[in-house]
Amino acid sequence: MTNLSFTSYANDKILLIGDSLSAGYGLEQAQAWVHLLQNKYKEDNKPITIINTAISGQTTDNALLKIDAWLNTHKPSHVLIELGGNDGIRGFPVKLLQKHLTQLVTKSQQHGAKVALMEIQIPPNLGPRYRQMFTDSYNKVTKQTNAYLMPYFMTDIAVDNALMLNDNLHPNAKAQPIIRDFMYSEIDKWLSREK
């Protein structure tokens, strides 16, 4: 039986705004999950295009400087925001993170795009209180903006050394197909909900 939820997709164009986790840090581009996912869409004849603007080291305030240009250039139907990890590692105030994420979401919505915000989690060494407040920010922003909250693709990978680079921050080549499959499923749920 075919999955009919895909039949209504009319050339969805997803602008991915992310950091090193989506930019394929330490890998060949052909190994990175975004490239693998785009190939899977082609194989499955799904008219979904991912425009990857992920940049290693990108913070929410960096992205705010560029988002208008990205939206004007690419005119996406959907925007997926995978940001905040670098803000957290640098100990940026949670209120500032929330403000920037809200601005990224609302700017995208003003351009007519449906928005998903990925719930980023940060390493435990940043302290339980800050870590909890940080993760809670994503739920708060999606509730305020009516954006879609997408689960974090690193949750199970980050705790498995066999799937991580030696820096213990970035997924290795072996992790990329796992992320691709996770994102294939999660993007399907998101796009189906937005129809």
C-alpha cells in the first residue's frame, strides 16, 4: 500500500536554517544527512527540495542578519530552523535565545512559509538549570508563534560514541543515514500536518 500522505505535496521547498549539525561538519558533503535526504526524495519521486543554508558555528543572531535575504532569494514554502546549539555552548541568555528564535519564526511566517523549530538540547556540563530553561525555550516559542515543534535528531546519537566524532559534539559519517531516516519521518509528519 502506498503512502498517500505524500501525493498532495506540490513541490514543497524547505529552507533549512541550521548550524554545523546540518552543514555536515567534518564530512564530505555527499556523506551529510541533508544530501542523503535529498537523494532519498529523488529516489522516491517526492517533489521536496531542501535548500540548506546551514553554516558551522551559526548562532541565532547570525541567522537573523541573513534570513531576509534567504527568504527573498529562495521563497520557501516551509522553513526548518535547527539553531541554538552554539548559543547554548556560549552561554547566551535564554531570554535572548527566545527573542531571536521568535524573530526567525515570525519573519519566515510573514513571508508565507510554514515553520518548524527543532528542539535543541545542549550538553549536561552547562548545568541542569540552564539546560532545562534552554530546552523549554523551544516549546515556549512554538506555542507563542504557532510553529511546529520538531524533536531533536541528536538525542539518541549524542549518547553513542560510535556515532560521534572525537569532539563528542558532532555526528560522524555512520550517524548520517540514521539522521536522514529520522528526518524523513519527522518532515513527513510535519508536512502532512500542514496540509
